[in-house]
Amino acid sequence: MSETFEPKIVAFLCNWCSYTGADLAGTSRMKYAHNVRVIRVMCSGRVEPTFVIKALREGADGVLICGCHPGDCHYHEGNYKCLRRYHLLQKYLEQMGIPADRLRLEWVSASEGKQFADIVNDMTEQVRELGPAGIKPVMDRLAV
Amino acid sequence: MANEEKPKIKLAVYWGAACGGCCVSVLDVHESLFTVVEHADLVFWPIALDFKYADVEAMPDGHIDVTLFNGAVRNSENEHMAKLLRQKTKVLVAYGSCAHMGGIPGLANFTTKEEIFNRAYVTSESTVNPDKVFPRPEYEVPEGKLEIPVFYNDVRSLGQVVNVDYYLPGCPPQTERLVEVFMAIVTGAELPPPGSVVGALEKTQCDECKRKKSDNKKIKQFYRPWQIEDDGETCFLEQGVICMGPATRGGCGVRCIEGNAPCRGCYGPPVNAPDPGSKMMSAIATMIDSDDPGEIQKIVGTIDDPAGIFYRFSLPGSILRRKMT
């Protein structure tokens, strides 16, 4: 949309891998898009569909979930649960007229600071191209 | 009259965007109707009694003790009556799924007023409308001005239009629950805080369901009920049939499941999960028996219409209350 549009992206990062990875990006002084708002959760399996839906409803233009690589979950299979919910959520969002690309799931390990920065930059550009989600005004309006 | 000294309570029943089933469920009290009439005067009930809107307008504020409002708010008439009855009523009860969270009429939030009008008045097979005439709220005729209610774009639950004292869910609510709630009001029993759901349990359907359940549900493919031969005793979800039990309040007596049909979710979400669909997605996705993204997508693909199934009775009352257009 307009050149001034800065997407708001809510990112849920798992405590054990992805948050540490994001931390590494920071301590390594890597630059990445400021559009992401990080929320630390204990596990990507803790990210309930409600969190994602609520974030979009309250004004996020995109939601990023990052968890440990398959097989590396601190709780054995939390990331697989997240993966299953992610595919179901994408189908639901499409039905609600929300492009599935607004939700993204990525695996980021504790050593992948660079990858985290790249993912954030890439998603920011992708959501910028999609334009503002505009979900909050529609849900607030209770149009008659 | 048995109770001359005790003043009768004034009871009203009204329907918004509803099928009429809720009003009929009130009649389903059968012989208890005599008990109801012993304790209450019915002052307004369009399906059964010939009172006019003007009669309600003429009542002083707070005149009616209890109004059971069933149906969603879909047009200006529903909204007007919801506001009027709120003004005239002491205890306003959202009665049934439609008043509670939008119900079946709320599924119209998957579409728009424009699409609905186009389907109903242009493209439907039995319609001949070459001039594309659509209903107009006002129309001038030689005899004067004719008015019909304005059709809204969004369906709303009763609680999204006026303050509601109690929600009594169900499609329709089980009549026994209604009698319990009614008797509680009549006998002056202590009522829960305003805004509560009454006539239902706090726990889920699964808590009451007698089918055999294991802790480790694994689903390789989802089925529509007609695609499998139900064994009559194993949890529907374990057989791959979507049952809304985990995301639905108990209190109906698991009537559908006892009748070998999976729960459809009419009693709405349990206390700690305001959005039934996302609760259901959370529960059902973890049962998918695969770690491979491709296979997971294939299994998810066997769920036809997840939004419609998981929000069948609750779309307007949910976090995303309508489809984006």
C-alpha cells in the first residue's frame, strides 16, 4: 500500500531455541526490521490458536511463530503440535478471508541468529506487500 | 388461583432472528405449563399470544420481570425490540444459541448483505427478476409510505446490542434447564452474578459423555458421520469424526451423543474458553497423527469447512466475528 505502511508483526518465540536465537541476533548486533514485537513463550506448543487469532483481531498485520527444529523440542513434541495447529489455522484464516501468508511458522535454533534476522526481514517485506490486514476496524465496527 | 397473596411475575418471550424452535421449547414444559402460569403472567409472546408491539411500548420501564429473548439480531426490527424489551424488563435472558452467540443465523457472517440479496433476489433458480428489484426499507404508494425492517450486513448476538443479565444456551435449551432457572427466579433463590451463563454446566460435554475414551487420541483421517460405521461406544474423535464435545459446555444431558450423533456445539464454549472454535482447533490439531508437514496438510484437508464446523453456533460471538471482505 502506501510507502509509509509499517507492518506490525507479533512473533511468538519459544524460550529454548528461538528466543535464544533472537537474543543472539541482538548480542551479535545484527540489524533487522523493527516491525516485529516479540513475545516469549515456553514452547511453540504453548501457542494456542486463540493467541494468533487475537493478535490479528487486535491489529497485527502478521503473526510469526518460531520453535525448535523438528526433533529438538525441549518438551519432545511441542513443536509438532504447533505444526499441526499451524496448518489447521491457515485453512481457517483463508476461510475467514485472511491470506494464510499472514501467519508463518519457522524453526530457529539457539545458534541461528542470522536466520532469525533474515526471517524477520523477509516476512516484513512479505506483509508489507500484502498491505494492512485491516481486521481490527472491521471487527470493531459491528456494521449494520 | 392457588397463590393469591404472592404477586405473579410478569414473563415475556420474544424472538429475533430465530427459527421458532426456542419458543416451541418453552411450550415443551408440557404440564409444567400450569406451574408456570400459576407463578407467572405471560404479558408478551408473539408465537402464542396476540399482544402488539404498541402494548409493550405502553408499559412502564421495568414492568416485565423476566424476558426470554431468543434469536439473533439481524435487522432493525430485531434491534428495536431488543432495546425496547431491555428498557421494559428487569431480568433479560438471552435464550438459546442465537441470542447467546449468534447461532445458525450468525453463519451469515461468512457472507455479506450484498451477496445474500444477490442470491435471494437474482441468482436463485426459482427467481425471475430482470429489473433487479431489491427490497427497500421505505416505499411510497398512493395510500402512504410502506416500511419494512432494514436488513443489516452483520448478524449480532443479543449481548452485542444490549446488556444481558443471563445467558441460557442451547439449540434449543433443554426444557428441564429452563424450568430449573424459572423456578429459581420464582422462588427467589440466589441468582448468579449478572452476565453469567445459567442452565448449563461449567465443564465440557466430554466430562458427562459416557463413551470410551483413551488419553492418546490419534487421527489419520477425518470422516463425516455417514462415512464410518460408528461402533456406538468409542469416543467420536477417536473414530475420526469431529465432535465438538471438548469445546462445548455440558448441561444438555449429552443428548446428541446418546443418540449416536456427534456434538455440534450448541451449548457454547466452557467458562475458560470464550472462543469455541479456536479451543476446538487447538484440541483437534494435536490429535493429528503425523509429524510430516505434507501428511499433516493432507489430513487437515479431510476436514471440510473447519470455520463452519468449529463456529457453527458462535460465529458472531467469536474473536473473528465475520469474514473479511
